Amino acid sequence: MSNKTKKGNGNGGDVGQSKMAKQRSEDSHDYSSFKVVLFYCSLIVFLPVVTFFALKDFVLDQFFTMSDVKVNIASAVGAVAALHVALGLYIYRAYFGGSDKKAAQFKQD
């Protein structure tokens, strides 16, 4: 017996298609969640580093006459402030930013 003759009346194919569509929808939701978390993790890691070196090399050394220790301290304070901004954005997105449209889509019974 081949696969074509085993299908029967076709209702089994509709159920399989429904399950596949639901799985694709859930996979799409998981992938979009992964992209958001990856973005915020990279923001939390790289923004303070970039801020530190940008402040140190381009802003404080070029425009202000401070000692090296003061430049490093000011750059570190700027990096800590950038870290707090990145964490605040992540917490805000986690608390308020969940899209209600997608949540309502998965609540279908």
C-alpha cells in the first residue's frame, strides 16, 4: 500500500496541517523572543564597553584637560550609567513591552 492510499477521507491531513501551522506559529514566536533577548543581551554587554572607550578616547581626552586617572574614572561612571540605561530598557520591555496581539493569538482554544 502506498502513502496515497493510506490517507483515507482527508480529515487526518487537515489535522496534520493544523498542527504544522500551530507549530510554525510557536516557532516564529520563539524565534522573535530569542531575537529580542539576544538584542538586549548584546546591548547590556557592548554598550558600556563602547561608552567607556568613546568617552575616554574621543570626548574626555580631546576636549578636557584632566589627568589620566580622572579620565578613567569619568569614563567608568559613564559606562555604569550606560549599563543602567540598557538594563532599564530591558526591564521596561519585559514589564510593559509584551505585545498583546501575539499573546491573544496563543490564547485560542
